[in-house]
Amino acid sequence: MSRYLTFALFVEGPEDEAFFRPLATRQLQAMAAGLPEPFDVDEWPVTADCSTARSLHEQVCRLVADLATDRDLLLIHNDHRERAKIDKVRSGVALPPGCRIVPTVPIRETEAWLLADGPLLASLPGADRALIPSSPHEAEKVPDPKALLSRILRGRDTRQLAQYLGERADLARLRRLPAYQQWCADLTAALKELHFL
């Protein structure tokens, strides 16, 4: 019988949730695939009812402590300039032995990861292909990824777009981003500590 991995998401906003919920599930499933002793991944992770950007530190810590009691992983998202908040949460909450916090921190903003799969973006109706970064490496160099994404796909509902890209973005392309590589390394370390890998 395979083990069952549960996780919860802490994100800055609704677009981040729409993107990271399917992406995290897919990435964890990819990590479990082909293992001698595979594990199943929770396809409906809990999303904390707070914003890591706008909620008080104490509120985030309370929710982390609460969700840590029955979750293996807590994926805490902040944009790069807010990364210190995750370290502050880690030092402010005593986790039970069966739970780990994994930082989910894109360079600059989440939209840098949304820009990484150029062919997928180019396939969308109305996309301005001339503005799409030529490679995932170039996507992470964009100074204002959110503004560029809105210029590439003018008038799109950003939450629906984030979910679409989270469900379909090529994981191999994403793994070419240094921040995504770090996230996968952190996930791997946590899963090893929890004896899933």
C-alpha cells in the first residue's frame, strides 16, 4: 500500500493559489512517479485562509501551527523581496516531527514562472508572441513579469490564466529556472526527511 502525501498552501493572493495548487500537485506527483515505493499526492490541498503578503505574522503562524498537525508539507509562498517572512514563520512555529515547511519563492514574482513556458503561452489565442521571453532563463530576468504577462495576453482573466498555466506548464522548462530548481531541491530534502523519498 502506498503512502499518502498531504500538503497545504500559503500564498500571497488568489492568482498565486490558482497557479501553485495544480503546479505543486503535478510537481509532487512527478517526484513520486517511478519510485520503488511510490506515494500518492493529495490532489486537493488545503489553502490557508490568509495572505502571506497582507496578513499579520501572528495570524500566519497560528494557521501554520494548526495545519501542521495533519499535513506533511506546508508550502509557503512569498515573492522574492518578502522571503524573510518565511524564515520568520519558521522560527516562530514549533512544527511536529512529521511536517516540514518548504519555501516557494520565485525570483521577483510568481509571474516569472508563468512566463517560463514560451511555447504554451504562444499557443494561446491573441498572445503577442513577439513579447514572449525566448527561454525560461530570460523569463526570470524580466524586471516586471506581471506587467509583461498582461501585455502578452491583454484582457485575460489573470486567475484563469494562472490556473491554466499551473495545470499545463512544462515542468522540464520550469526546472530550467534557478528559483524553481531551488524549490525542487527544497521539496526533495523535505520528502527525504519525511521518508517519502
